[in-house]
Amino acid sequence: MNEELNETKEIVRNCTKCNLCKNRTNIVFGDGDENADIMFIGEGPRCR
């Protein structure tokens, strides 16, 4: 599971599908136990 999360994090870090990639300095991918039974997902910035 950890390997899949790391691969997904790299995809997000290298994504150029919208204009956010031009100015981003950080990605907020997640925090906490990757084997947790529950996950909370918040809203991120919107592309324009």
C-alpha cells in the first residue's frame, strides 16, 4: 500500500494538467496512518 501512495504522490507532484503547476511550491498530499479505517478529504484550490 505504501508503494502505491508514493507513486500517486509523485504523479501529483509532477502533474501539469492545469495552471496550478506554474506557481505551486508545495503539495499537500496527506498526513497520518496510511492504513487507517477512515479518511477525511478536504477541498483544495480550484483551477481557473
